[in-house]
Amino acid sequence: MMKRALAGVAFAVCLASPALALEHEVVIDHSAGAIAADYRGSVRIETKQVGTAAAPGRPNTLRCQWSASLDVERIAKLGSSLQSRRTLTSDDVARGSRPGWCPTKAAALGKLVDARGPKVRAALMALVEKDRAALVAEADTATTRG
């Protein structure tokens, strides 16, 4: 009876992964001076339990599907004219599945993404590059106001 109830059960867990230290600093030349920007990222992992646990002697179909998203906090400074904070997000940076139940502890969830560290780092660098134009525009606005 309990096993049948599990057939339609799906759940999601959303935790930040401490496994990857994602930090990047950049200095952008600007007509008003150097813009210093610090980026700090954290990985969010969502899991979904699919399949069913089977009766003894029968194979089960339990699988854990997971996906990782990247949240990056950017803090930038240009002298005293600009202090800016922005959050950037990249969804579905990595995904995968594994047999069995989904882990619920943060360390176990972090291990799901560890092997894909270079892909997550590339996503961080893509967000940094994408943010460059917005950061320069903010600096332009701040210096023309001041």
C-alpha cells in the first residue's frame, strides 16, 4: 500500500551547494576611473524523485533527477560616485540523474555538481561577461549625474 502511494510522489529540494567556491574579481577601465567588481556565486540544486519502489524481488524504477542553477551576487565600486549591487541568475547550468532515492543532505547534493565544476565556472564567466555592458552603463549614468 505504501509503495503504491510512492508511485505519484515527486518532491523538490532547493539548497545552496557549499562544494564549489565561485568567486571572480574584475577591474574595468572607465573614463571616470577603474570600476572594481566582485562576483560571488552559489549553486542551487533542485531534485525531483521519480519512479516507484517495487515489491521485494522486483526491480524498482526509482531515479533522482536533478538540475543546478547559478546565483551570482555582484558588488561594484567606482570611487565614491558608484556603489552598485546586482544579482545575476543562470538556470539549468548542469543537470543529471542517478538511480535510487534523492539525497537530502547538503554535502550529498553538492557531490552531484562537483564533477561538473568546469561547466559551472564557465557559466559564472558568461554571467560576468554579460554583466559588463550593464556595469559600464551604470557607471556612465552615475558619472553624468555627479
